[in-house]
Amino acid sequence: MPLEKVLKVVRDYDEQFLLYRQKYPTSLNLMRLLIAPDSFKGTLSSTEVCQMVEETLGRSFSILTHPLADGGEGTLEAIAGCLPQAQWISQTVMGPLPNQRVEANYLWLGKSQTAFIEMAQASGLTLLSKLERNPALTTTYGTGELIKDALNRGAKKLYLAIGGSATNDAGVGMLMALGWQFLDNLGNSIHLGGNQLIKIQQIIPPQASQAFSQGVEIFCDVINPLYGDNGAAQVFAKQKGADENLIKHLDQGLKHFSDRVQQQFGINVNVPGAGAAGGLGAGAKLGFDAKISRGIERIAELTQLEAHIQASDVIITGEGQFDQQSLQGKVICGVLALAQSYQKPVIVLTGNSDFKNYAGIQKIITLVGEDISLESALNDPKAALRKRCQELQAYLTNVRDI
């Protein structure tokens, strides 16, 4: 990492700390803390987590906040600060359900004609109540409407973050919004939703399709294939509202879609990452020949995470649930890898954890504990986080050589 970038981060730290010293003159600890969490899904955004940790620890430590994401909800919020020329574009589009309308935002860089779109804004699971979740019916059509708006503005490059979806339609809804046709054995258009994939007999691209001349890059947080035991339906559809019978049907539909694409276009869409967002990765491969990238790695590059870690003494990261999936390309995994390369200690602050300890992690602090139930943490996550931040402050104050 270039020295000038690291020195700039150090200056940013010190300037921020001087402000705290003026407000809290008794603060003497010059330990630099980097707060770099993911969102606590469904409860707190990564920015909210950063702000709350800073409110408590900023009295005693030099703090740099660095909200992160891995391609899921919160991705745009995490990178917006690193794109000072970006403009927020708001559109009313179809939500995850065909009869639903939502306000969705994306980032637009007019000078470079680049769009950053987060599919969770239009087609995300958090847009539905638990009773509304149904991947047989949910669609990525609204995400396609956002992409169409960007194309109409003259977009040459698209970055598409595809985590946190409510869908299992292989991106067919997205492509339909862009003019693609998916016909059944009678030559009629199929309806929206994951349960319609099995009916596809013919795929017709738009006659005069718009294209991103500089390409499309997908940010995702998983490497699952489109179908099969590790595919989109088998691994993720249950949390989106599917029972075992529906999961089997959806998986068959995803395989059928893949077969039809292979037969008609000679394109293999069953690649690592194609199963992200209910198969949206596969749809993007068909529609845009998209490059699929690990979200945390690309977002780390965009936000200069490595320089921030190099300039810090202690790294505090986290997410809502710290489990095996966290170690397979999500935020904690990415932060831990970079921190270990610079021999920086890591503390994980999380809603709940499957691990009591983990190699390379100095301490794991969970919101849920003997004094805070899961229900209490979900009902009032800010109160739970505030209490744990106080415990974290006491821990850091007492430890001088982590």
C-alpha cells in the first residue's frame, strides 16, 4: 500500500482526534481504532453501527469509521462517501412482489457515465414482511427498471450489488424489464416469479437492446452455483419463505433456465456466484456477460480499506450473525484477511455468534447474552449495542498491549 495513502489516513485520524480532545480534554489514549462493520441485517445499518460505537469510544480513542458491505443491502451507503461526485437517483419501481411499488435509489456518476445499483433497493428481502415472503412470486423486475433508467441516462459502466434478495427468478424479471421475452410452449410470455422458470421454452433478446460499452461487474457475497445442492434454491430459498416442496420446484426451474440458455445461446450460466440473489448472477451473465466479483474485495478496494487497516492499531468489525457463512467471502472474512496481513488485532462486535473464539480474532462480543435476550436485542438493537460498546470501552481501556 503506497505510503502517502497511509499517511493521509493517519492525518485524518489525528485531525478527528483533536476535535475529540477539544471536547473531552481528559482524553489521553492515542490508540487508533478502525470501526469497519457490515450492517446488522434488518436492524442496524453499518453507518448506524459506526456512529454508535464512535459515540461511546470517541471520548477515549482516536476513531476512524469505515462502514462496509459485501454486495448486500447497505452497499451503496458504504461506498457513497468514496464517490464525492456521485449523485443519488431516486426511482419508483416494482418491488419484490409484482403488485408492490417502492422508492429505490442508486448512485450515478455523470462524468464517467457509471451507475452503482444495489438490487436490494428494489428487490430486497427487507422490503417484505415475513408473511409476504414467497420466492415463487417475487421478482427482480424492479432492479431491471433501475438498470433501464441508468441506460437511458447514457450509462457505459454498471456495478450491480446483488446480495439480500427476496427473489429466486434467475434475474428473468430484470431481463424482462429490459425487453427480453421468455415464452412458454404456447408462445405466450411467462408471468413474473421463480415458479415460472420451469415454463420457459424460448428466450428472445430485445431487437435493439442497449448495452454497457464498458461492461457490467457484479458484487456478490457468495460463490454458490445456480442450481443443485449448493444452488440458489437449496441454500437460500427457505429464508425467503419457501417450504421443501417449493425449494425442489424452484431448483428444477433454475436448472431448466440454465439448460435453455445453454441450448439457445451456448452460454454456461451455472458458474460460481450465479446462485447469488436467487440466480440474479446467472441472469446478468446472460444479459450483460457480467463479470462476477467478490463484493467485499471490490468494496475494500473502492473504499481504501487496506490503507485504513495499515494505519490503525485495532480493528473492530462485525455483522448481525457471526457464523460459518461469515468466513466465506463476507465482510468479517475480508477484514480479517487484511488485518492479519498487517498483524493487526481484530475485535468482532456481532448480534450473535456461533463461535466463542476464532483464530486471528482477539475478542468476540455479542449483543445477545445472559443479560440481553435475542428478543430484546431485536426489539431494541440500539440499546443492546450501546451497552456492549460500554463493555468494549472498558476492555480496551484495560488492555494496553492487545
